[in-house]
Amino acid sequence: MKLTSVLAGAALAAGLVAALPMSAAADTTAFNSTPADTWFYGTGNGYAPANTEVLSTTAGDQLYLRLHNTFLPALASVGNVYSFATSAGQQVSFDWGFDLHSGFDAPLSALITLTNLAGGSFSYNPLALGNDNAIGFGSTQNSFRLNWPPTLNFKPAIDGTYKVNLTLTGLDGGTKSLDAVAKLGKGFTAGVPEPSTWAMMLVGFGGLGAVLRANRRRPVAA
């Protein structure tokens, strides 16, 4: 084979590769993760691990959500589904937030929609209601409770599934949306005990073991 033919073939192959469309980078979603700016709002909300669903866009923005029993850390999710137990009177919170790499220079609108899959919904703009805690350069976040909007028909004592959707319009990469789901059921784990609770349980188990050992050593009457 002549060298000219080899070179011509290589040039043709290179031309074909160059003509192929470049695959665009895709947004990525990480589960049981931590937002880039972590959780900073309020007091006692920066639970560890964060167990947050985080959408990172190719433009450098982030949207994030998580659900949990109020005042308890969020349990690890399976995908975007958080499963945990509730009872009568229990309050359930969802935490939301976003981080904009370009700040708030561009017009931005936000919408949070809550849906009870058994029937009932509620939507609001957290930026218009002032339900946001802005800090730093383009980062804001807060929480809301499923108990508050009556149209959601939240019933903590009944097994149910609730979806939270966060949608942002006006981002550099276009409109972005993120869903997180709370699956409530009496058969799920209620939450992770605090260290002090674990200590009390261990002391109780130790005392019970001592009693059982003493009973085994006690002589049996003939």
C-alpha cells in the first residue's frame, strides 16, 4: 500500500471524527450528598450526614432537597425517595435550597409544588413569600412543613406518599427542576436516636444482663 493512500485514509478518518457532533455534558444528580454551600439556615439544621438530593447543572448551579421528621436528621434515601415512620401529630419538614454560580444578576423565579399522591396539592414562590434565607453569593435555602398547607391533606397517622418539586426559571442553563419524595409508613424506621439515647439504652441492656446472670447463678431448691 502506498504511503499516500495511508495518509489519505487517516485524513478521511480524522475528518469523519471531527464531523461527529460532540456530546453535551449532562446535569448530574447525587443522592445522600451535601450541597456545595452546606446547610446554614436557622439553628440545628446542619444535620450530619446531610442526606441531600443535589442537582448540579453544567452551568455551575445547584438545586437541592431533602425530607425528614421535623427536628430529626434526614434518613438516607433510596434514589429520591425518603422513607420513614410518622404518627398522629408528627410534623414532617422538607429542606430546599439553591446555589447560583453567577449570583442573582439575572431575573430568577422559583416555584415549590407539594403533591399528596392520594389527592391534594399546594404551590408557592418562596422568593415572593420571603421564605428564603439568602447568604453569600447567590445561595439561598430554607424549610417548610407538610402540615402547614391545608390543601395538601397531610395525614401523618396514615401511610402516604408526598412529592416536593423545586423549579427554577431564569438560570444560565435554562429552567431546572428537582423532585424528592417522602414515603410515610408505620413499618419504616422513625429516626436515628441521639447519642444520649443510645447511652441510656446501653445502660439499660447492661442492667438487664446483670439481672439475668444473677438469676442463673441463684441455687435451685431441692
